[in-house]
Amino acid sequence: MIMMKWMNLIISIEDEVRCFMKTTYIRIVILIILALFLCLGNAREPVSAHPLNNGYSQLTVGSDGVDYELFIPEISLLRFDTNKDNRLSESELSSDLAKYIQEHVRLEQTMKAMPVAMKSMRLDEKETVPGVSFVLHYEALEPIKGFTLQYSLLFDDADPLHINFVLITEGDDVDQAVMDTAHRSYHYQSLHPATLGSTLWNYFMLGIEHILSGYDHLLFLLSLLLIARRMSEVVKIVTAFTIAHSITLVLAAMEIIKPPGAWVETGIALTICYVAVENIVVRSSRLRWVLTFAFGLIHGMGFASALGEIGLPKMYFATSLASFNLGVEAGQLSIVVLVLPLLLRLQRFDWYRKVIVVGGSVVIFLLAAYWALERLEALGG
């Protein structure tokens, strides 16, 4: 009898467990179905995997200062939404917005604010979040050994929960920081601070790189050498070209002359065309140095245009300019040293005039003419 009672008790407990499991399973299924309905009901609302108020900064340290690319979400800047449609338009990217950014994002060297210029503002999108991208340039007061980022954007007047993720790059060095309402200042210390020696070396290498990658300048130089027969003629040509382009490079870098870049580039192409034609109809290069000097003035403006895109540090302006020019000369002389012995050797053959001078000049003319027409079309557009 006792055994039977225990068996009945066990069976009763098993029935209760089964019943509980069934009801629990049904409840779980119902909860899952309700959750799916809730998700479907909210599917019409935009869902973002990223917070809508996060900003992003990328600072690139250079020899003349710091380039700063800043992204701020649109929702954080709606105080500048003048037509109150909860969206920013290109027309609403005003000087007031630029002033607001510059006042609340500062870089300092030795407790002094670095001069800042707003290069551009544009509507942008980052990780599906609409916003505005700003490009600023902070001018170095002295060689950059370090600087302090003072960031107080949005914290006190728009969004106390705003966060900005900062990435600082200097060559191969990378540093990171996070700015929020409790952390509004960050000091960056350069691992490779700029010195006079390193700056001059960088600009010297930039000069070499520019002449070696400037195919129009190289083609002009090659055209000049095709009919040169003596080393003395080559020395005059190279010297005239050096003096001429150095003059206009300095004048343009100091902003004494401001030639339109598109016209200069077109003029460079036309100088190549002229020399190519002259190679075909003229056999002597005795007075070519005069022509080279005149055309070198135009090429110097082209060098200045390229240097203007790089920028010159104010503290080392003259020496950096001279170093860049020396780099151009070094690259130019390396081409002459490599090409001239071959050309002088080939001049011993009877076919040199027809094949190398005439044939080569025709090819050079066609290529330069194509560049000139392409650049003239750009001018017309």
C-alpha cells in the first residue's frame, strides 16, 4: 500500500510538471509573437545602429600647421536651421555657423591660439547619419612639437551628451582621444617634432618629387636637349631655365604675382609645342638659352602653383622655399645626367636627326597639343 501511494504521488508530480511546461511554452510563444508585432509596428521608424549625436575629428599634422576635418551630425546643429524645417540646407551653412565652430574648436601652442581658417563646409553623411563636414586649417606659430585641443562644441548650448571621437595623424604616428562634456581638453605631443633640418629636407624631397612627377616639365626639358650638341650649350640652357623659374617661383610664392593656375598650365603646354616645332625647323641650339629663359618664367609659375597646394611654414618660409627650389634643380640635373650622354652618343648616327629629333619632336608636339587643347577646354568651361 505504501508503495502504491508513492507511485501515485510521483505520477501526480509528473503530470503537474508537464502541465507547467506546456503553459510556459505557450507563454513563451505568445511573447515571441507579441515582440514580432511590436518590431513590425515600429519598422516604419528609421533605425540607426549609431548614436545620432556623435561627432568625428581627424587632425593631420603637417610642417606648416594642422589640417582638421570635423563631422558634426545635423541634429546637433539645428539651431542654424533658419527655415525651421528640421533639416540643414547648403544655404544655411552660413558664416555664423563657421564662426561658431571656430570659437568652440581651438588648437593652442604654448598657451597661444593657432590662427584658424575655414576651408570648406558641406552637407555630408557618416555611417547613415546626416551631418555637416568642416575642413579647417590651423597655422603653426612655431615648429610643431605638440599642441592642445580645446573642444567645447555643443556641450553648453545644444547637447551636453555630445561626444567627439578624435584621430590625430602625423606621418606614421597615430593618436586618439574622446572629447565629452567632462573632457574638453587634450594635449598632443609629437613623437617626431618638426625642426629646421627636417623641414628643409622634406621640402627638398618635395621639390625632387614634383619635377620627377611633372611630365610636362620633363617633356619640356627633353625637347630642349634634343638638338644640343655641346656640353656648354646644355649648361647655358639649364642655367637659364633655373634662373627663370626661380624668379617666378619666388614672386608667386610671396604672392607678388598671382597668375591664374589654368592659364599657366595651358601656357606650359604651349611652350612644349613651340620647342617641338623649333626642333624640326632649326638645327642649332646656340641661342636656345634665351628662349629657355623666357619659357622658364612660365614653368616657374607652375612650380609655385604646386607649392601653393602644399603650403610653406611661416617660421621657415624663405629656407623652405629655397630648399624646394633646390630639390627641383636636383631632380632636373639628375634627368640631364641620365639622358644627355645617351643623346650625345646617338648623335653620331646619320638617322639621329630624322628619327630622334624630327620623329621625337612630332610625338612631343602631339602630346603637348593634346594637353593644351584639354586645358583650353577647361578654361572655356
